[in-house]
Amino acid sequence: MCIAKEAPDPSFDLSDCNLSQIPPGVFSMCRVFRKESLLLQYNHINNLNSGGSLKDLSQLLVLNLKHNKLSSLPSEISYLSKLKVLDLENNQLKKLPAAFENLVNLCHLNLKSNKLLCFPVSICSLQNLEYLNLSDNPKIKSLPKEVCNLIALKDLHIDAECFIYPNQDICMSGTENIMKFLCEEMGQDYAPPVAKSSSSTTTPEEELSETDRKSMDFSPLSASYLHYQRTKERRQQELLEMEQALKDNFPAQSSIDANSVRRKKLLDDIAQEQDRMENEIILLQSKKDKEKKSLLGVLANIENHSAKLIDQLMALNDRAKQLEKMAAVLERDRIENEEIFSIKQEKLEQLQKREILEAMTEMLKCEEKYGKYEAEKSNMVEKLQNDENESNWKLYNIFQEREQDQQILINRLLEEEQYQKEAFKVLQLQKDIQHQEIAHQINLIEKELSNLTVAEIKKKDLKINSELNTLADHRIALASLLSDLMAAKEQREQELKERLQQMELQCAHEMEDFWLIQYQKLLDRKPKGVAAAELGVDKDVKSILLDVPAVEYLPLFASKKISFTNLLNFTTKDFKKMGILDDDICEAILNKAQERFKNIQIQEKYSLPEFSEVPEPSAPPEEPSTPTEPEESVIPSAPPLSPDSDTKLWCQAECVICLDVQTSAVFLPCGHVCCCHNCSNKVELCPMCRTTISSRFILTVS
């Protein structure tokens, strides 16, 4: 690239450099160094965008891009307005941009060996185009009529044998005949291209340097002819300039003689040059004659070769006819041999047919016997199969019924186990003394809170404000205690549930009917109170029950606190009231009691009372509850209540909101029992004291 940039000639040569794209800045270098031609042939260039802006090539005259991989040209190609030679041979172009028509100075365009889909219409606007090569573009099969606008076109190269319009004859007759045909089609008169006058702009060949002419694929004869035309036109231009100078300087007589001498000398020079040109033309003509003779010789050789080929084909044709005759003779011999052979073949076929019939008869008999055997065999197999299917069906039904019974038993066992578990859970809660005590205390506190709330409502209704603070303190303390008891109750229930889960995990895989056994154990286990009471039973009574034997009634005697003295006063009716319904056991107990009484000789200590119809109560008398404070310290602030006031306070307390339903909700932390269940869910503040409700409980007693 450095050599191309620093070379003194007006061309920028990057040909055969194995380029995949144009180096950046090449176009601007052409503008800076005023290069007239850019040679990029024999590379692998696929686009023109990498070299820079095409505006920098506005002064370019020659652009050679043949033997590359261009598939399209940018629309900026229109900036090359002074371009005269464009070589795009052997690329992959499918069409030309519409801006191609702006290359008005283009004289030489080579589009050979591309992939053009049709004749580019934009070429028809190039008035100065003299050379156009569209050969080796197989998809171009017609020329547009607008080609007749190329008035300067002298040389048109196309694949005439592939063309449909104009027809092949016209296309093969030369450029002039093609142009005449297209002009006739357009209704125009054909004007052959003429050499440009001396007053017109210089021809493209005059402006091209020697390096540019080397880049064009002209033949040596065409190059010599163009050189002659250029020299001739240059001489004519000089003569015209000289004549104009003579006209301008005509008043000066002194210069006329000098000019005439110069003119004469110029005429002599022109004559000599004309002679030299004529000699060159004669030489060119002789060269053309030699070429013509060589072509005629080649044509003669071709004709001789074709004549030899025709003779060989005739000889081959004769041999083929002889072979056909021999084949016909052989065919006749074959037919005769076949006729002779067919007679013997018929006799042989008759014998074979007779043997085949006999063999078929024997085979049919065997087949019939085999068919009977197969039928009997299939009947036997079918019978066995039916018997087997029937037995299988019976077995299947039996197994199905057995599976159903097993499934029913399994479901029943699972249900029983679940029922046993639930029953054990309920019984555990019922038998748990701590849970019962907590529930009893909760009931007492709820009842007391209800009574306090009713009393507070009564005092407010009667406008008695004394001791309201005391009631409020008692109520808040009871509410706090109720909250603690509810938490303890939930904790106790959770402990019982966890104990049940542990028992279930430990014994689930060890024993069947686990929950039923646990239930039975719980039933057999005596409560702590009963066991303690049994320890306090009279020794004589316990000994009598062991002797009878009736030890199962020991908890009953312990709960009634029956002493030996009381037992001596019992009758059979008294035992039945206690729950001992067996007459024999009753008589046995009474007899044992009398016997022990006699044995220990306690007649002096105990006098036998007469049996009465109604025995005295065996339970000790109820002790009166002692107040925690002296009566003098507590002065009741509420008005006196009726005898049944306690019951009314509990049963007839109504909801302070709806005034319809009995109170059933306890508010914490204030402890008021003043709302029903439905109304308690709708309030956030206690209706009586306006305290924010942190939690609420439903009364467990009715």
C-alpha cells in the first residue's frame, strides 16, 4: 500500500493483494494524491464500505474491480461522476443500483461473468457509453428497448445464443444490427455513433494514462487504432487553434508571414504524419489479412475434421445395419428351434400333469385325515380351556370375596382403633384430677365474675357509687386469675395430647388393640381420692368384704364412709340403694357382720338399734363456710336481694348491647361479663368501663 501511495504515476494499484476488504483511508488517499485510477482487481473484496466515503473518488477516472466477490454496489457510486472506465468482471452482482445512471461520463463498462438477473435499466441513461460487456450472465435473455438511447455505443458483448429478444440471429449479427432493431422497435431513426468533434470534450482514451490502458482488456489492433485516432484529433485541434490565432493576429502584417511559414511547416508535418499513419494502417491491414488467413486455415481444418467424422459415422451406420441383419437370421433360427422343442415339451408336460394329479389326490387324502385330527385336537383343547376358565373364574370370585371380607375387617379394625383412641382421650380428660380442678376453678371464677358484673350493673342503676372500686379490684384480680387458669387448662390438655402421642409412638407396632387396653387400664385404675378413701375404711368392714368375697365393692363403702357400727344397722334394701343388687352378697355381708360382732364380743360397747325403714345419712354434716374477714369489717353496699336473688343474678343477666340474650362472654383485662357471644365479637372496648379488650372468653357454664 505504501508503494501504491508513493508511486509517481496517477494510478493507485492494490491489485492481487489477497484483500478481503478495502483498507481504511484508501479513498481519501486517492483524493489527496489526486489519483486518476484505482486498481483493485484479483482480490476477495465483498463490499466498498470499508475504504471510506465514495465522495472522495469524485475525481476518479478508472475503477477496476474485476475478479472479486462483490454482490452489490452502494448507491453512493453516483458520486463518481467523472468515472470513465468501470471494470466489474467476474463478481457476484445480481443488480445495479438506480443511482448508476448518474455516471454520465462512463465510456467503458465491463460486467462479464456476474449473476445479473436482468439487463440493468439504469445503464440506458449513459449517453457516453461506448463499450458494454454483459457476456456470461446466463439469466439475461432479453434487451430492453431503451438500449437504443445509448447513442455512443460501439461495442456490445452478449451471449447471443441465450437471448430471446432480440432473436439469436439479430444478436449474432453485431452491435449495429442490434441497435437498428431496437430503434425500429421504438420508432426512432438509427444514427450510427460518430467520432466526437474537435470542439467537443476530449475522449476517454485521451484522458487515460498508460497504466489505465493496461488495465483495459483491448486487443493490440484496437489499441493502435485508438492511438491513431487520438493523434489525428490532436493534430486537428492544433490546426484549429492555429487558424484561430491567425484570425486574431491578422491585422499584424509582420506576423502573417511567420504564421504562414509555421502553417506550411505544420502542413508538411501533418502530411508526413498522415503518410506515417497510412503506413501503419497498411501494416495493420496486413496483420488483419494474416489473421484472416489463419482463421480460414483453422476453418479448413475444422471442415476436414468434420468430414472425417461424417465418414466414420457412415461406417458405423453400415456396421449397425449388418448387425441387424445377423440378428434377424439368429431370431429365425431361434423360432424354428423353439417350434421343435415345443412338440416334445407338450408330451413331457402331459406326463408331468398326470403325476401331479396323482400326487395331489394322495395329498388331499392326507390333508383330510390331518384335518379330522386337528378338529378333534382343537375340540379337546377348547374343552380343557373352558374347564380351566371356569375353574379360574370360580377361584377369582372366591379370592375376590375373601379380599372384600379382609378389606371390611381391616376398615372395621381401623374404625375401632380410632374410636378406642378417642374414647381413651375423653376418659383421660375426665379422669385427670388436675384438669377437673382447673375446670372447676374456672367455673367458679366465671360465676363470680358474672355475679360481680350483675352487682355492679345494679349499683350503677341505683346510682350507688360506694365500693365500686373494691368491686373493680376484685373483678380485675378474678379476671387475671381466670386468664392464668385458661392458660393452665390449655397447657394441661396439650400435655395430655403429647402423652397420648408418645404412647402411640411407643406401642403402635408392639400390640394390637392398644387403645382398648389403655382404656381398660384407665378404667381399672382407681382415682387418687378413692384410693385414699379406701385407706380410711374400717378394718372390720374391709375384712368382711374380703371374706365374702366382695372386694369390688370396697370403693363404694369407702365413698359412703360406712363404719362397722353402721354396717350392723344395714338391711338388704339399704345395700340395693347403695348399688349392691345381688341378694346373696347382701345376705353374706350381713351374716359376716353378725359373726364378727359375736366373735369380738363388743355387745357391751355397741347396742344394736332397731332397723328403720329410712337410714340416717352416712356422710358427715356440711360445715358452714367461715368468712375470711369479720362480719363487722364488710358492709354490703348493694340493696338487699330477694331469697332467690342469687339465681336471678346468674340466669337473668342480659346483654347490655342487644338486651335480648343472656351474657356469655368474659372481657379481659377488666373481667366484665356483660355481653352475649355475638355482640362481644363486634366491640373493641368494654361497654361498661371503656377498657380496650385484649382477649375474650366464652363462659363454660350455662
